[in-house]
Amino acid sequence: MKHKIEVNGIQLYAFHGCLDEEARIGGNYQVDVKIQTDFSEAALLDDLTKTVDYVAVNKIVGEEMAIRSKLIEHVGLRILNRLKAEIPHPASYNVRIIKISPPINGDVKNVVVEFEN
């Protein structure tokens, strides 16, 4: 059976970007993680160890977003790789990083990168 767990709207302040100013000033980000898995046993037994702990998901996202990268593509891949390595359940993942008000010429609301496996 397929089920979804979503941890949406993780709000973070981070220092990613190719510009020196971004390394000093930082910016606002939002991360959304979708996980497709089978949590039938967890639902039946009321047992957290039989499903994906979204506290762990949030922790991984926060730790990886705290490590500066020039590209949010690099951060997204790190998040995806850690989720796959550290979440002990068969699952597929979707990681979406939203850079809010990026410092580019023009009035741009956000830039998004998305990873799926």
C-alpha cells in the first residue's frame, strides 16, 4: 500500500548563493519534503518506529540548510541523500527548496529546485 507523509513549510534563514552578499546577509528559505512509503503497520500498531519520524526529517533539513553552499541544488541533493541514508524505511522522496526573494535583477517572488527519487 502507498501512503504519503508531507513535512511542508519548513521556514529557515540560510546563507546560500553565489554572491558574497548572500554569504554575509543570508536569506529566507522554505523546504517541503514529501515521502511516499507504506505506513500500514504503524497505523495498525500505533508505533512510531514503523513509520517515518517527521521530527527526524525536520532535523535533517535544518542541519543541511545550515551548511553554506553556493547552489541550492547542492543543498537539495545533500538533503535527499541524508533522508535516503538515515530514514530506515523503504520510501521515495521529494525535496523542494524555495529561495524567497532571490537577489536577481527583477521582481521575483522565489526560485525553486526540486528533487525526486
